[in-house]
Amino acid sequence: MRKGLGFLVERRRLLRDLGLLSLLGVLVVELWIPSEHGHFWFERAFGFWALFGFVGGFVLAKTSKAIAHLLLSKPEDFYGEW
């Protein structure tokens, strides 16, 4: 397990590039999906759902991290001085 995580950490630029490439792939695939059946004007915009998913995931991750820090974190001297 540790060896596999070390492999991923050493290649974090590759993972980032693969993530960005997959986002680009989603945008390209969206060209072939008909979007004329949207209920609102912004649903017919190119890349709306890809961008919506990316921004939504980012906001969800940052919000959950902030809530976890507020509710779960303890002060530095929580256990007192031993």
C-alpha cells in the first residue's frame, strides 16, 4: 500500500495533467451531445455541465474542509501540559 502511494506522490504532476486532460476530454465529448433540450438558457452553453461539476466539487471539498476545521479541530494545548 505504502509503495503504491509513494508511486503516486512521486508522479503528482502526471496525475494533475491526467485530471486536466480528462476535463478537456469531457468538454470535447460534450460537443457531440445534443444540448438543445435544456430548460434554461445557460444549460445550452458549451461546457456548462463540465464547469458546473468542477466548480461544484471544488466548493464542496473546500466547504467540508472548513466545517471540519471548525467543528472537529482542538486547541493546540488540548491535553494540557504533561
